Amino acid sequence: MPQPMADELERLFRALVLRIRATRPEYLSRAFEVGDILRIFVPYRATRAEVGVDSAEDYEVLVLRLLAGERGFLFTDDVMQDDIRRELDSGNPDLKTLQAYGTAKATLAQHAMRKVIEAEPALAAAVPVNPPAPPTSAAPAAATALAAPSAPSAPSAPSAPRGTPIPPTLAELGQALGSVGEGKSRPSFQARGSRIPDPTAETPTRPARPGCRFCGQALPDARDVTFCPHCGQNLKIRRCPGCSAEVERGWKFCVTCGRASVD
């Protein structure tokens, strides 16, 4: 079944993801400044043909729609999103809004970013395949063992004449002396050592806390985290995957765009 043609907003987001992937891949999962979108990643002159926009004004309106959270492509500050949505709803948005929020932070939506990268076969990382180890043969070892000269056997001790008492060995003398004592049993070295903790033994570890659902970065353990320290998003608020509007727990659909919410 043929895929539907991407519109201008989807082409702009695709160009943004691929440019970040090629130049600054660390920003695929980290927040970056809004001003870097037009200044570094997807400037108008270098990207207008790819996106299919004729004028710089239309191009900046597309960037505003992206920052407003349309289709859930980007996550940004709630105050900035509300301000940009009001400008877009006015019918004649003030394009200086991009400059006003140039130092604000934006983060790529992970699910949308992965779809773009998975759709590009050239960007799929090849998994290195380790060559199988050559089979070892026991024949060379056997041949070496046969070719090696056998060690001369130690001369056997002369047997004592029959009827002559054999003197006790050192081991037998030690056992005889050890039996003559206080008669108290002493714990063996193994028994004493069993009480010493093994430093190489693995200690059970707590399961790692899941990362931020917006940027995927790790969150600090043993602390009550409300805002992500990497992208600044409020982790206590659930958002619609379609329009990024706030969705209360228990709602099955978004009251803004009507999309089914994901718990």
C-alpha cells in the first residue's frame, strides 16, 4: 500500500531530524535552543527546496507550527507554546516571536524522530558481526603429546627387608603429635573463612529508574523528580501525542484534538 505524501510540516521535521543526525547527533535526545533551528540546522536558503516553500515568511510560519507542538513533533515550554498558538490563531502571526524565544529550549519527540530515522535505510547502523572462531582440533595436541619425550620416572624407594620395622613418615609423626593435646576441636580454616564476606560476590542492585519520557535521558535516583534536568519538561503532566495539550489522568481522548490518549 503506497504511503501518503508528506506535507510541508512533515518535510520540515524530517529535514531537521536528518540535519541534527548528521551534524550534532547528541541533540537527538537532548534539548537545543530554538534559535539554532533557523540559524544552524535548517536555515531557509539551504532547506526551502527540500521543504517546498517559496517565501521566507511561509517558512517561518512552518517553524512556528513546529514549535507550537503541532502533531507532537517537538516538545517546548508550555508558556511559549501557548503564546505561539495565539499568534497562529490570529491569522497574521508576528514572526518576531521566533526571535523573542530564540534562547528557549526544544526537544525532538522520540517516537517521531525514530520514525524518520527508521525510514532512511542509509542511516540504520550496521550491527557488527563477529567472525566465528576457527574450530579447534585435538589432533595437533595429540601429536604434540606423542612427540614430546616422556619424563624419566623417579627411582622407586628400596623396599625394606621382611621383618624390619618401617620408620614412621613425617606426616604420620605430625598426626601422632597433633592427637596428643588438649583434646579440643578447632575450627578449620575453611570454616573460619566462611564468615568473611566475599568481596567479589555480586550484591543485588536496585532496578534503574526509567528515563525521561520526553528526551529519554536518565533521571536522578532516590529523589522526587518533577522536572527533567535535561530538557526541563514537567514529568507530572501527561500530554496528548497529537497536539501536546495537557491530558488529565483517566481521560481516554484529548479534549482539544479528539485523539485517543495513551496511558
